[in-house]
Amino acid sequence: MDPPDPSLVHMSLDELGKNAGGPKVLKFAPWLVGNRNELLSQLLAILRTGLMKVSSRLDMIFEKCSTPFGADEVQVMNSLCKLGFWTKGETKMAQAGDMAQRDKGPVLLLSQNFNNWLAAQNCSLALTTYQAGRLFLIGRKPDGSVRAHERLIEQCQGLWTDGQSLWTSSRHTMWRFENDIPAGQQTQTGVDRLFVPREGRVTGRVDVHDIGMGELGQFGGPEGYGPIFVCTAFNCLATTSDDASLRPLWRPPFISAMLAEDRCHLNGLAMDGDRAAYVSAVSRSDVADGWRERRRDGGVVLDVATGETVASGLSMPHSPRLYDGRLWVLNSGQGELSVIDPADGKVTSVAFCPGYARGLSFIGRYAVIGLSRPRNNQTFEGLPLEEHLEAKDAAPRSGLIIVDIDSGAIVEWLRFEHTINELYDVAILPGVQQPEAIGFQGSEIEQHITLTPLP
């Protein structure tokens, strides 16, 4: 059998858009089975454009294939089904997924009293998984056991919520979700927050990191209240715009031009109420990609109001936060939760984090910290964290740790054993028992309709 036209299978998304004359049907012959991992990845990317459909012959890829499915393939297959692009093969996908899960064991492990900690704090947790493209909502079922609810959001990073609204970033869009369950009510299954996507702001691929909500007039421009986010590609703080990809608000004084060059890898934002107070960056570099040479000790935390450096010598710092009258930061390359004294720049370690730490939120006397397994590439190699883990005879983890901020002890933990390797941000939902979110595909978003009352 002759292979299909390679331009159909390997057509770039730009070319696909130019040649689109309505949805195309993409058929795959058995000869493609041997290269199925690449095929599945390409298929998912193409289908997300909405410009192609899949014929039932997609089943041939699996019917003709006798070799075991890898975890990455199962993940893409799962994405195809969840996005509603492929339904005939769900049984085969589930069977393959079950085999992979049995081989590797459960994805999620919890400390023995994790559910009791959630109950004692009367809260749920939200977290974003950059590499796996998921928003997780961690809550409790009516019987008290832990439930992890997930939604697919490509390259999901920044996260902000007050329990009613929720903002998160994706590869090219800022998404706003709103809770649709009235206070004091819940569904028959015990869900007391249902986050529904209500707004998408297309920013383009600008690598949005931390997100806050605050007064926009603090930067000297138009007044208003809205999202303030770290636009890493352009080395600035920005907000959404009605007629552009984004509106820049502020940039570090050492950045000389507003260009998409990710010079210093600006990433973290600490809010003081409605005001942007501090930011973190991997370096003070003013050349494209210059931060990579300063990963080990070039990290800084800056005062937004003055532009001055309040701490330096950090290793890839992330997630600065103001809490309990102190300025906290994750000194990620060192594997430390630390406190900064802005008066003299002194950095004091509070707890060791057994993984690359990103994402920090507080409740009571506890810090909830996200951990990632560092990628084996130039971004993470050679950091002090490697040496610290080796000295402690420990491997890096992916998941959450809950730290007592008075003692520095890890009191509870949640761990992804496989599939989920990187977290970016974490947030706490006080007073929430079991949150859910509606996804972007499927019947749920089509049928969930609410009306604003007439005046």
C-alpha cells in the first residue's frame, strides 16, 4: 500500500490554516504503525486546530500493533479521548492504559493523614502541571477520602483563585473560570465549587508565569482592576488588553528594550493586597537567553515600586510571596523555602524541598509547595539541588509538600510517581471541600447553560 501524501501528515499548522477549506479527514494506513508515537503527537496537535477530523481507521493503528504502549503514548491517547476527538478506540486505549498503569503502579501517592490535613484546614488545593498540561483540583469526597479532579489545559502554568474566580494560563491564552454553585450548596456528589470557563484572552505564546489580581493604576497608566501577570518572554509585568495581545505594565530597570527575548527569565510575582510588590528573576541579564549562564547563583528578587534588588545570589528563584509579615521565596536551584529580609537582603532557609520547587501558597501555619523532577537538560543540570539531593541520598520528587513554617518540618505530602513530572503553581481554596472544573470539549460545556436574570 502506498503511503499517504507526506504533506498531509506532516503539514505545519501554519500551512494547515492557509489550506483549510473546511475540516479534512485524515486517514492512516497500517504502514504508520511503526512510528505511532510521533504520529499520535502530531495527530493531537493537528486535531486541536479543528481543521481535521479522524476516520474510524484510526483503530487500525492499535489493531495492527502488538507491542506494549508506553506511558507517553497512553497520555496522548487519553488526551484524544478526553478532547472528544476519538471515541471508537476508547476501549483499546483504556486497556492499554490499564496495562501501563499496572506496570508502573499508581500515579498518585499520599501521606497517611493528607485527607485529615485538608479537613482540619477546611480547604482544597489547585495545582498546574506545566509539562503534562493539566489543572488539578484536590479535594475530599463526602466519605472523607481524597479526590483528584483534572482538566486538560495545554502548558498550564500561572494560577490565581479567590475561591470564586480562577485564572490560569495556557500555551497562548489566559483563561478565566467562574464558580457556578451558590454558596452553601453542593451537587449530589458533594461538589461545592464548579469552575466554568467564561473568558479566554489570547496573548500568543508569551510564556505567562505567575498571576495576581490588583489595581492597574499603580503603574501610572489607566485605572482599573484586573489580572497582573508575569510575561516572561517580554521580561515584564502585563495585563490583558481588549485590542492587543497584552498591555505591558512594568519591566525591571536593567531591561533596556521590550523584545520577546526572555533575557532575565522573570517568573514570580508577590502581591501585597491589590499591589504588585516583588518579582523574582533568574538573573539580571539584558541579552537574549542570558539568564541560562547565571542559573546557579544569579537569581534576584526585586522591589516593584523602586526597581531595586532586595536579594541576590539566589539559584533560579520562583514564587515570591508575602505572608505573616515576611517575604518568602522558593530558592529553587538550592531546593529551599526561604525568607528574605528586604532591609539587608539576608536570605534564611526555612526548609529543604526534595525537588525543584515552584508554586507556593499559605494557610494557617503551613506552606504548600509544588515540587518537580528536574528535566535532564541544560536548564536544570549543575544546580546545587543535585548536590544536596545526593548528599541526602534522595531522588527528586514531583508533587506537593506541606511544611510547618514554624519548625520547617514536612508534615504531609502528595507525590506523582510517574506521568506528572513538573508542577508550576499551587493555590489554596479555603472553605472548599470538593472542587471541579468544566473542560473545553464534550457535552458538559455544551449543556451547562446559566442565564443572568432580566433587570
